[in-house]
Amino acid sequence: MLLIEIDKRAYNSILNFSRIIYKNAVLNKEDLPDKEQIIKLYYKNKFVAKAIYDSGAPTIKILTLKDEEINKDFFYNRIKKAKEYREYILNYKDTYRMIYAEADCLPSIILDKYNNIASMQVSSKVMEKYIPIIFECLNELTDINTLYVQSAKKGSKIKSKIYGDKNNIETIINEGNAKIKVNLKGHKTGFFLDQRENRIDLENYVKKGDKVLDICCYTGGFSVHCGIKGAEVVGVDMSDKALEVAEENMELNNIKNYNFIVGNAFDVMRKMIDKNEKFDIVILDPPAFTKSSKDVKNALKAYSTMNYLGLKLAKRMFITCSCSHHIDREMFKNMVVSSSLRAKKEIRQIGGYRTQSPDHIITMANKNLEYLKCLFFGVED
Ligand SMILES: C[S@@+](CC[C@H](N)C(=O)[O-])C[C@H]1O[C@@H](n2cnc3c(N)ncnc32)[C@H](O)[C@@H]1O
């Protein structure tokens, strides 16, 4: 195993719980390998950590601060800890994000558990080798009997594989008062568990007979929670497959008053404004408009246009989200404020800054783990 010497700053940041350091912290750069592999980090000739090194990435990801074997015991203990935190501290039962990369000291791995099936995304060649071991650990520690794995390094082709019962890739989860069908082959890990608490909280503001517009509704997460409270829901998404499931989800919850529109959200909203349509509640939950810091300017333009259109259509409440971690809280709020001025709507923030569900753990030393921003506003029409 390669011995890599790091500088004082990186050493201190590791001691201060940072699980990622930058490659430029390496002093003996000439010894860095070409291939992705596990390396040992040293400071002043003393062992600091084992980490994943990937020549194509700007960062080095810390695996452990102990000089221990990376074997089944290592994964078993990490997964057990991750599960216990969700179940005993956060009180989740059957469905939750069980592994959230650096937050659970399992870099490059994301795993969502939905009842007894799970979906995992692996973004490191090193971690890929351990997938069968991880599945064994899941079998021993949980009721998971099917694991759908998508593996790919950033920018390369995604390979997928199912471990366990290949026919068991769908389930119905409970989310507050709602039932939601999840298929492991859906977008990302199948369902956006990160919005769970925000969707449940929105129910508190929905009134019977409200007209709700759910933009980028995917399989109808927000729509179902609004429908349960007696709202008439219009959902918009560009994925017809997602909308088929959205319809099933409405039926599953005995909701009859809905209409899903396949289309580009921007075009659909413009047409609605032309027809002078209005909605009591408008929800915007678009995809990350940028995946890199270089594109922030264009992304902000897209968010700004979407928020302006959404605010034009909103009568009483406006829910707006961004899942791009390159757009920080301040940028996001400033964008919403300027969109509201353009739309000539006074908005009042309801509650504080909402973010991802707590099973998507945000550790204070690892800023990259926080990505979701969600704001609820009252609107003066
Ligand atoms: C973050 S997900 C929404 C999650 C959803 N609100 C939920 O609670 O499950 C984003 C969705 O936006 C959709 N989408 C992306 N670009 C779009 C566009 N221009 N118009 C309409 N839908 C779009 C994707 O198909 C995806 O379903």
C-alpha cells in the first residue's frame, strides 16, 4: 500500500473531522498512483488515515483513521452504526437513507432502504469491489433481500446489477399519512427521500378544495400529500414514466381530483400564465440545474425564471427548492427575493430554512454533504 505524506493543513482538517482532503495537500506527489486505490496518509512519518485515491478526482476521501484492514468487519461495523443512528436516534423504521457517503464514513456510497429492498449508488472503483461484501452485511444486519446497484465514476457509463431477488424491485412505503410506490429502477435511487419531512410538513398548510400546482412532481410525492388533504392537484414533469407512477400513487391514496401533465415545466407554466390560471399553492422542486461550480450563473438564471413563473401563478403559498449543492443558501434566497420583486409579489417566509431529511446526514466539517434547500412562503397576491 502506498505511503503518502500530507501537509499540516490537511492533517489538521482530518483531525477536525473532515473526510475529504485536496490532492494538492500531498507532499510526495511523484508517488501518487495512476489507478484508483486505497492509500495510507502520513503526517511527519506518522500514520493518519487510510483513504481512497483516484487519479481523476481532485480530492482524496478518508476511509478510516485506524490502520485497519478494509474487509467485511470494516463494512459490517460501519453499516451497523449507520443503521442504528437512523433507527435509534432519528426514529426511522423501514424506509430511510441508510448510507450517506462521508457522513457514514463510507465514501462514494449512497444507499436508500425501502422496506426490504434497497438501492445503492457507488461512485468509486475501489468501493465497487466490496459490493458483494456489503450485500452480505445488509443480509445479516437488516431485512433487505434485494439490492439494486448502480455503479459509475463521475461522467462514465452507469452499470447496474441486482443482488438477491431480481423480481422484487417494487414496494409501497409509508410517508406520514401517505402511501407511495417506489421502483428501484426509477430516477437516482428510485425515490427522493430527502424531501420527506418537507412533504409531510406541507400537509399542515393545505386546505380542502385548494388548487395545487406541483412542478417537477416526479412520482407525485408532494402531490399525494396535498391530495390527502383534499386539494385538487395539477402535477407537471417531463418524464411520462414518472407520471404513470404518480397516477398510481394518487389512486393508492384514494385521491381522484388530479391531473398530470407531461411537458417542460417552463413551457407549461408560461401557457398557464397566458390563460390567467392561478393556484392556491405552487411547489417547485426542479432537478439540480448545475452539477458544477462553473455553471452556477446559468443555473441561477434557470432557477430565477422558474421561480418568477411559479410566483406569478401562486395565490397563497409558494414552496421552492434547489438540490444543487453549488447553489448555497444565500444565493438561493437572493434569487427567490429578486424573482418575487420581478413577479411583484410580497412573500413571507414560513418557518426556517428547510433542508434534506436528517437521514441525509450533514456533518459540520463536510460542507459538500448539504445540498437541499427548501423554503415555504406565504404569498400576497
Ligand atoms: C428532484 S425531482 C422531483 C422530486 C419530487 N418533487 C418528489 O417529491 O419526489 C426533479 C424532477 O424534475 C423533472 N424535470 C427535470 N427537468 C424538467 C423540466 N424542464 N420540466 C419538467 N420536469 C422536469 C425530472 O423528471 C424529475 O422527476
